Amino acid sequence: MANVTSLLRGADDDVALRVPGGVSLTYRRVGELVAETAERLASLGVAPGARVAMAYPNSPEAIVLFLGAAAVATACPLNPAYTETEFRFYFEDTGAEFLLLPPGDAAAARNAVHPTMRLLEARIAGDGRLQMTNGASATVHASADPADDDVALVLHTSGTTSRPKRVPLRHRNLAASVANIVAHYQLTSRDVSLCIMPLFHVHGLVASALATFASGGTVVVPEKFAPLGFWPIAREVRPTWFSASPTPHQLILMRSQDDRPPGTERLRFVRSCSAALAPATMASMERRFGVPVLEAYGMTEASHQMSSNPLPPGQRYPGSVGIGTGVQIAVVDDHGRSLLPGAIGQVGIRGPNVIDGYENNPEANAASFANRWFLTGDQGTLDADGYLRLLGRIKELINRGGEKIAPREIDEVLEQHPRVKEAVAFGVPHPTWGEEVAAAVVVDGPVTEKDLQAHCRQTLADYKVPRHIYIVHAIPRTPTGKVQRRFVAEQVLRK
Ligand code: AMP
């Protein structure tokens, strides 16, 4: 059996999930809550294949409701920071029939609900009980035993167009990825993982939460996490590891001037993933935490992890994302032919954690597979020992602290402003975020940068709103007349 409900592998009385200053739930209780969620959902008509959207900040609900929804149907977790327009798109795109929301909260998602959707409010109360409105008492006994091939989770990835691609992750994909992560970091029931990445993304959900459950350890889920709160929480829960993208790591580093401060006593390692970790940051982190910092490489289509640097005595190299972790990795040419060590090409992956294909998107599928390799859109090189270095991206994405943003989506929003004739968004380097969103626009009347940012804020979540909008006479074009985002960025920033 390889479904997500079978991943709760801790001893009944061990703590599976803990909120600092809040509830602690044992494995028995989490199992009961997941089963209860599944039964209540089934009693409300949630059937296999149905899409259950949910928009929760990090919380026990984000985990329990995900597992419950995935047990009887397909969970579609969404970023609660989306605007109403974004929610409307995701509800329509996933074909969501049900929506789970925290009671009385999440106005943007609530306003976006369309008449054919059913809104369910659910929370876990302070005494650890599930409260679900419209749920009555469960009358149907859901099988809660989905097939390995069933889609547990649907997420989106930004593509080259403004329309994100739908990624269906099957139970078997998630189970394989979790097993790879547990094996690679030798996770056990003694591990305590501090989950500071969002649970509506594979990084937080699969690496921090599900992998810990599968090893019988404890996941600590701070509510409303901010890097400022890291050290007090670390002192309280003494994690054995935690994973984040480089931006939170940098902010956490800045919040303590001492090496090995209280809270680091039980750490075994720290993991960095989802964006490039600068070797200098890695060195500072190793000094501060006093443990190995292991950079990993993940993507939604691979149910998260593809490679990672190993624990000692294995070698870890700054600037490398390590070796394949239960995943075959090759650097390939456009036809999917493997290149020799040292050559630069596109990173291709194969493995049971990798999606069979995007949903309802033959074009993307044709472009994403070659010679049975899934093409990641990342450019890299392998050394003779199988260590991968990422050198750049073939796909046009802006990576803001691990959040991927499709520039085309920003162009389209800007171009909806009545004064904007043409818009081109691009990433610019940023010391903490890695990259930040900027855009160049051509306008045909009086309008300011602030006006355009306010316009963007109406439809785009805050992290996508360009921090700089350059008003230009013409969009710079390459000598062959093409609009290339990198070239636009160079030209605009030079002025
Ligand atoms: P996502 O689907 O949001 O997890 O994004 C996946 C993408 O994040 C990858 O295809 C890479 O472009 C990028 N990424 C993930 N891990 C790293 C890393 N360690 N270094 C550089 N880029 C990374």
C-alpha cells in the first residue's frame, strides 16, 4: 500500500504534530482526525476523483484536512494569500467542487466561491476535536483506502505562459518521494522537524511533514511563522532538523549573533532547498548551527526532492545540489540523450516520484519528456561522482525566495491597465530573496509606478507585485528584434 494515509507510522502515543504554545496531537489522534475528516467529507458527498480545494495557513488543519481529503478524493491546497481573482482561477482550473476554509476567515477565497461549489468550514479546536460545519455526524463509512494510482494532491507550477500547469501527484508518487527523503536523511522516530515552509507547497508538505510522519517523528508546526520567532521556538522544541529555502535561512542567521545558540543542541543537520544557496551563506550557517548544511534540489513535478548532498561521512559540496536520492538524474541534450560528465545541458529525471504528466496539457507534456526523461527546465552539469550543479534555468521563471512566479502572468496584469501599451516582467537580483520581480512598461498617458503597483495588487498576491516598474519609451529588443526578458533587464537596469 502506498497511499498517504499509510504514512502515519509513529507509535500511537508518540507526538506526531505539535504547535508551539498550542495543541500536541499523538499519532493515534492524528489518525482519528484524518479518518473523521474523510468520513465527514464522504458523508457530504465528496467522492473519489472530486477536487477538494483548501486554503489554510500553516496549522494542524493544513495537514489533517489534506490527509483526510486525499484519503477520499483529491486535495488541492492553495496559498491563503491569493487574491479573489487568483482563487477564482484556481477553483475553476482544478474543477474544485468543495472548498475547506477556516471558520470566519479567508475573505478572498470566500468571495471567489462559485455557485456549484460547496463551502465547508473546518477547524481543530483547542481540545483537539474536529469541528466541521455542515458536517453533521458521519453516516457513511468511507473506505479511506485510496489506490496507489489515485491522485492525492493537485498543485500548480508556473509555466512560460501566464497559465500555471496542473500537477497531479498520485499516492504512489508521494509515497516514493517520502521514502527517498526518509532514507537519505536517515530520519527516525527520534527526529523533530521544525516546519517553517508553507504546507501548500511540496517543500513543507512532503519534506518537513510527510517524511517526518513516515519515520514516526514529530513535526512542529508554528502558526504564523516569522523568522523573528525562530530562535524562541527552537529553544522550546529543540528540533533535530529543519528545512527551508535560502531566504528564511538568511533571515534566521541574522537573528542570532552567537554560534551554536540555545535551540541548536539536538540539531543533526539543516536542509536548504527550492532556490540556490550561496556558498558563503552555507558556511555561515554551518558555523552558526554547528551541523552540516545539506543543499537539496526539489520540484513539484518530482513530488519534491530529486537530489541532495549526503550526511557525513558522505561528501557535501557548496554550490552543488548533491546526488540523486532514489531518483535517476542525467544531464541531457534536446533529444534526451545523456551527456558526459562535465558537459552542460538540461537536467532530466526519472523515478517513481515523478509525475506521469501534467493534467490536461498535451503541449506541456510533449515538451517536458524526451527519451523517458522528465525535463526539469533547469540547466546543470554532473561530475564523475554524480554530484549535480545547477547553472541556470531554461524556463523563464522568477524565483523569489523559493516562490516561483511566471513573468507572463505579471505582463498580462500590467497590460490590463488602460495606460499600459506593453509590459515585460523579469527577475532582478535581490540580496535576501535571491530574485525580486520588476517590470518595464511602455505607457501612453500619465501614470506612476505607484498607480501600476496598486493596479497589480488588485489581482496579484503581494509577492508577485513588481517592486520596481520602469516606465520606458520602448521595450529594449535584442539585435534580432526579440523581446528577451534577460536582455530587457540588462538594458533597463543599466540606465
Ligand atoms: P518548485 O516546483 O516550486 O519546487 O520549483 C522547482 C524549481 O526550483 C526547480 O526546477 C529549480 O529551478 C528551483 N530549485 C529547486 N531547488 C533548487 C536549488 N537547490 N538551487 C537552485 N534552484 C533550485
